Amino acid sequence: MTTLLIAEHNGQQLAPATLSALTAAQQIGGDIAMLIAGAEVTAVAEQAAQCAGVAQVLVAQDDSLRYELAENLSALIISLAGDYSHIVAPSNSITKDAMPRVAALLDVGQLSDITGVLSATQFQRPIYAGNAIATVTSLDDKQVITVRAASFAKASAQGGSATVTSVAVPAGSGLSTWVADELTVSERPQLTAADRVVSGGRGVGSKENFALLESLADKLGAALGASRAAVDAGFVSNDMQVGQTGKIVAPELYMAFGISGAIQHLAGMKDAKVIVAVNKDEDAPIFQVADYYLVADLFDVLPELIEKL
Amino acid sequence: MKVLVGVKRVIDYNVKVRVKSDNTDVDLANTKMAMNPFCEIALEEAVRLKEAGVATEVIAVSVGTSASQEQLRAAMALGADRAILVETDEVAEPLHVAKAFAKLMEQEDIGLVMLGKQSIDSDNNQVGQMLAALTGRPQGTFASKVVVEGEQVTVTREIDGGLRTVRLALPAIVTADLRLNEPRFAKLPDIMKAKRKPLATTNFADLGVTVKQSMRLDRVDVPSVRSGGVKVESVDELISKLKDEAKVI
Ligand SMILES: Cc1cc2nc3c(=O)[nH]c(=O)nc-3n(C[C@H](O)[C@H](O)[C@H](O)COP(=O)(O)OP(=O)(O)OC[C@H]3O[C@@H](n4cnc5c(N)ncnc54)[C@H](O)[C@@H]3O)c2cc1C
Ligand SMILES: Nc1ncnc2c1ncn2[C@@H]1O[C@H](COP(=O)(O)O)[C@@H](O)[C@H]1O
């Protein structure tokens, strides 16, 4: 058994999600090679070589991989796939885009968002917005897998001494071109990696009112999250949506303000260690998953919390 | 330009699914079913392209049991011109669905395929990407804006860090995210009209698709439930609970 693990990184740093996916790869067993793909990734490759349990680091460095477009990234992975029984990646917007292509080109199925490894071919994954957990066995000769990072502890980023090898990058397809990025710039921790998350919903009422949540987040060193309703209403940008179809978070502390607790939202945060909910509706469903809840107006609670913390 | 739209029959998004007591699957008997919400958005976009004179025909396709005819009729009431049911009694895996769509793309000379980004039942998020790979065509997944100009489509995508815009050569595959548009509701006259629109039925064998099972569902479990919470009466009490009991601040 050999696993090719596709690293998540930002060009400078290996993302914590990579270390969670590494744990999943270790549980699968066998040798692990980590692929670092991008335009300038030398620094990341060095970090990858230190990770515990990584035997080999493959570096694919080319301008055509700058945005890790699915067409190009999947072609690269396919060019390497022959040597591996498992192709594993942390689930993120790049791998969600590219990995199903890899599976289709290999003529195998894909296991999306696994939350448990039972054997090299048997896995657990949530279905129906996390309201059921499926145990599935892959019947294919190769396994293509994306890993829900929040469900696996992070492997150690130290102690390894992998060999680092450059690999050839196939020519880009030319059918798809990057035009522009409009990225959210923030000094706060990354939502999916943060230990604490402060989230707001429709009840927050406006973009301006979100400043209150930002102050609280800054006090706590927390990331900012939101419900779909808050994103749809334009209070915050799309990358803050937590839920079934947004980001999955499992911080130590998740604080929800003015969020009702629809199943689609709960799917993204119910694995947080401690959940706090503030809602003025006594019957808000979010209270059923909250460890501590306050039936109150968030506009009374927030200023007091910010002051007293 | 002809547009193919994927329409999947799934549990209604408002319904909380039950796991069968023998843990073999979820229990969908007597459950309210509907069109996958992301497919509604994909369909709406296709219909708007037709209204704008960009698309010439909108074809709704579902892979599923004969019950999926209900969702295909709904799609035609919302503006699809005709529908194709790829009938199967087995659970169609994403790769099977993608293979069927690939054949239909070729048969129907399709310029654009609009799919949802994700089925809300199996939460796979795979079919669009697989279809693009199988046909060697470009993809624009998780779209929040779609602009067709000549032989190209420009797609703004929702990604982890914000938004990314890509330009794709047509034919292309686009998958809809939540904020692409707000789907309309069907009007009664359109529901009546939809009954007379053509609905063709085919199957994997007729399309020349061999179905090889990739996954076996071994069991389905209820996730661990969180124990009931503690109601606090004041901000002070909340802070002390978080500090002293939960030790998270
Ligand atoms: C296909 C699909 C996918 C979806 N994916 C997601 C997803 O990924 N993430 C997600 O979050 N949602 C998702 N949704 C939407 C989800 O179903 C809910 O509509 C959404 O989560 C509701 O957001 P909300 O709780 O902010 O708003 P609401 O449900 O409107 O709740 C607002 C809450 O604020 C409270 N409130 C109002 N004013 C105050 C105040 N002053 N003080 C205290 N409390 C106050 C109200 O009592 C209420 O409980 C999805 C839906 C669909 C159909
Ligand atoms: N059985 C199906 N019939 C029609 N379209 C489907 C089917 N399965 C998936 N799709 C399309 O592919 C999208 C993504 O589905 P999935 O990859 O299963 O999450 C859906 O929103 C549909 O548009």
C-alpha cells in the first residue's frame, strides 16, 4: 500500500489541514508520499519533508500550477497516480474541484469528506448534512479520498526526514484560464483552523452590526463565521459560511449569535468542543446543541461580553 | 446553444432524515422528496440564459427511478423545454451519472451543462468535475456568477479564500453554488403546460454506459448526539462557565 497525499498550502506554509489528512493517511497504512504543487513552493516542500511519517516529498513547481486549476492539478496527479493505491487530500475548495476529476480519469469512485478510517478500504463519512454516518467499502483497485480535516487530529510536523524529488509538470490544458481573485484579507485566524470561532446569523441584522462580532472575535483571538442567511444578506463574504455547503469547523469554542440552528448550519459546527448560543427565541433549535445558551437580545449581550472579557 | 441541466430527486431539505433501526440505510419511506436545491439554482440559471437569448433549448436530465419524473415535470414547469429520464432502480453513483451525462452531451450536441455543486443527500460534490474530466472539457465549479460571451463562459467561483473568476472555452460544465441566483416558483399555467412537454426515457444500457459499482454501503449510523445544554441567565454566568467549567477562555 502506498499513499499519495496532496498537500494544502498557501505558497509559504503547509496548512494545518494537511497534517490532519496525514493522520488519515497514517491510519490507512503504508508508505506516504506528499505532493506539493504550486508556482513557488520550495519553502513548503522543506516543511513537508519534516512531517512525521512522510517518506517522500514530490515537488511540482510550475507557473501553470499557480492557481491549482482543477484541469492542471488533476493532470499532474494522474501523471503520478500509477505508483499509488490511495490518493488522499484534505477537503478544501481546490481538492473538491480537482479530486473527482482524478477519480473519473482513473475510472474509480471517490470517497468525499471521510471522517473515519476503519481499514485501507473501509471508511466513514457523513451523509444527509451529517444526520447519518455511512460506513462504506471501496470496491475499486485505487482509492481517491478527500478528508474532513476537523475529524482527524493533526500529525506532527516534526521528526521526519523525507527525500525531496522534483517531478515533471504536464502542460496545462489551455481550456480554462484564471482571470481574477477577490480574496478576503483578514488578520484573524483562518476559519477552518481556528481554536475559537465567533459566528453571526440573520439576527445580527446588518453589515455594520457585524463590527460587534469582530470586536468580540478580536478579544478572543477568534475567527469570524456566519450562517448562510448572513452571507446571502451581504453582511459578510461567502468564505465565512459555516455549514453543510460551507466550511466545516470543529474549534474548542463556537459562539453563535442570532443563528437559529438549521440542520444545514449545524452540519458545519456541531463537532465543536463547546458551543455557546445567544438567541432571543427561547425555542431556537440551536439551543439543542449548545452547551451554554442565553435567551437574550444579542445587542445587549455583545457589548457586555466585549467589556467584561 | 443547448443547455443540459442535472435534476436530482432527493429528500426535501427541510426534512431531517431517519436512520433505519437495522442500520442498513436511511428510511426514505413516506418522506417528502424534492428537487435537489442546487439543481433548482442550476436550472434557474439555464432558464435565464434562454430568456436572455443565449440558450436555445434547456434539457433537464435525471438519473433515477421512475419517481424522478415528478422532479422532471417540475423542471419543465420552471422553464425546461424537455426532459430525459435515465431510468435505473439501483443507486446511481456519481461516476455513473457523469458517464450518462457525457453520452447525452455528445448525442445532444450540448454547449453548456449546468449542475448543482452538491447533492444534499449523499453530499458528494463530484458529478460536474467527473463529467468535465470524462469529456475533456473545462469546469467552473461552485459558481456564483455565470456570463456566456461567444465561445466562452466566464464563471465567478466561491472558493475558500473568497471569489475566483475563471474563463472557460465552451462546451463547459458549470456547477451552481447557493448565491448564483434565486430560483423562481412555478406558476399554475406553467405546471399545466409542463404536462404536455416531452419526457423521454432511456437507461444506462441504451446509452452504452457500463455500470461498475465502486462503493458498498455497509451500514448507516445515527451520529452521536450532544447532551442537552445548560441555560445561563446572564453574561456574568456565561463568562464564569466558560472560564471555570469549560475552561475554554
Ligand atoms: C441547499 C441548502 C444549503 C444550505 N447550506 C447552508 C450552510 O452551509 N450554512 C448555513 O448556515 N445555512 C445553510 N442553509 C440555510 C439554512 O437552511 C438556514 O436558512 C440558515 O442557516 C438560517 O440562517 P440564520 O440562522 O442566520 O437565520 P434565521 O433562521 O432567520 O435565524 C435568525 C435567528 O436570529 C434570532 N435573532 C433575531 N434577532 C435577534 C437578536 N436581536 N438577538 C438574538 N437573536 C436574534 C432569531 O430568533 C432567529 O433564531 C442551506 C440551505 C439550503 C437549502
Ligand atoms: N442522479 C442524478 N440525476 C441528475 N443529476 C444528478 C444526479 N446526481 C447528481 N446530479 C447532478 O450533479 C450535481 C452534484 O451532485 P453530487 O456530485 O452527487 O453531489 C447535482 O446537483 C445534480 O445537478
